[in-house]
Amino acid sequence: MTGADEIEQPADAQAPAPLLNRIDRAAVFLMLLGDEEAANLLARLGPNELERLGSAMVALGEVDQPGIAEALQDFVSEADREVLPAKDRSVQVRSLLERSLGSTKAESMMQRIEPEARPRSIEMARWLAPNVLLKLVEDEHPQVIAALLLMLDPEPAAEVLSALPEDKQANVVTRVAKIGPISSQAIAMIDSLLSQRIGASFGSSALVLGGPREAANLINLAEGELARTVLPTIAQLDPALAEAIEEEMFTFEMLLELDPQAMGRLLRDVENEALVDALKGLKDEQRAPFFAAMSSRAADGIRDEIELRGRLARSEVQVAQRKIVEVARSLADQGEIVIGSDDGEFV
């Protein structure tokens, strides 16, 4: 008998007969993957292939360890026959990143991971104080300014935009909204421009490194109870700075990790309007921890209010989220909930 779904004959007289045919081995391999990975692979099949493989998955029954090992070995053997060409690898990676991140973020990521990537002035510009960056580009064409703003983080980009002459702001915003993908040639041009300007006017005051947020991030990422030892020492030297760092250590994103019981305790003290505004700025999956701590009726009510709420400025969402964080901090100080890691970092 022939066909890809028939049991293969041994390569020589001593080799044992395969336990599974090729289709069954593929079915076993798919079932060993996570649901999302398996679904992505199945989506690439044609109707006939999908029908044969789906039928095999349904009909397999229990597969023992030797069968699993055979399926994995078959995959390894097939992989050994393939060659991944090195030619145009950077182009391939860039294309994948652009599909998942967008052109601007993909370019920034390629600058970090490309083996022979040269330092870029655009990356340097991301560290410049907005007022310094403004001086470098304020006389440029609105199209150039718009492209550069799209390569910056939103907050400093907004500061640069706000500081531009009023007669140029609308033109720049219009181009930001209509610019579309930024070509590699345009990025190279902006890079060259910034290199010249930075080289001519860059000084020690241009770089703004550090700050309470960066200090808080370091403490949050450090192991052990660094906050317990560092913050009291800083508070003795500079109480205002210690308070600013502590405020940055408690982020709204940390609340997404609360278990349903702690989240429920938090929501009892949160004003409904603040909750709606705070959740308005989140994606559906980020809202899930909040809804999981509510009754179905309450969750449906909040969903309806979110839908009915008009457009909110980013600043309004942030104010609402900060209110909830303050409530969470108060509860954490009272020992009613734990925010952060489970190693006692925030108790």
C-alpha cells in the first residue's frame, strides 16, 4: 500500500516497524503543542489536509509514551532535512517584527538586535529632554517633525508638539495622522539630520537620565526586600524624593496581578466613576481581573457604563487609575492586601 497516511515500511530488515503512520504522528505532535500554537499551524492547512488531520486527532485514542516519542522523533528528523538560509535574514526578521509591532517599533527593535547595526541618533533622541530635542528640529519641515514624533515615546513626543509654534502644530498633527508607514530611507534621512544637529549642539545638559520612575523600576525589579532597606535611608536624606520614588513603585499594572479576593476588597473602596474611567483605557483582557472579582450583574453594569462613556483624554484615564492606586496603597499599608511580588516587597 502507498500514501502518506499508510504505515511506512522499515528502512532495513532490523529496523522496527513504525507504531504510527505519518498523519497520526502529525496529529500527536499537534496535540502536544499549546492550543494557540496548534491553532496557528492548523490555520495554514488546506481543507483536505485539515480534514485528514482532524479525523486522525479524533480517532487516535490514548497514545502511549513510545508513540509520543516516535512523533517527536519524526518531527526532529524532518527538521534535520531542512535548511534555514542565512541570506536576507535581517529582512525576514524585520518583516515579522513590522507585522507584529508596526514599522516604527520594529525599526527601534532592529537597531537593538541586528548584529551589525550601527548606533542611531534616533535612539539617542529618545533620551533627550523634550526642550533640547525641540531646538534640534523646530525649524525642520512638518513631515520630518511628524516622523520623528512617531519614533518617540508618547509623553516626550507630546511635550515637543506642545512647544512647537501654534501655526505649525496643526500641520504636524495632520501629517502624524496621515503619514502611513515610514520608509527606511526616511528613517536614514532623519538619523543623518539628528547626527549633524546633535554633533553640533549636544552638551552635558541634553541627556536626562534617571528620575523617581527609573529608581522605582530598579527597586521593583531587584530581588529581596530592597525597598525596605533603601527607602528609609533615602527618606532620612531627602523625604520628598523618597515619597516620589514610593509613588512610582506602586503602578496600576500591579493591580492586574491581584487575586480575586484582594481585588474584591479593593473594589469595595473604589468609586464607581473612577473605576469606569480607569477601565476605559484598558484592553478587554486587562479588564478581566476586575470583572472576575465582581458579580456577573455588577460586571455587566460596568461594561455598559464603559460603552456609554464618551471619549476620554489619556490624562483623565491616568488620573482615575492613580486614584485607584492610592486606594490600593492605603489598603496595602493597613495589611489588607498585598501589592507586587509575594516576597514581601510590598506588604
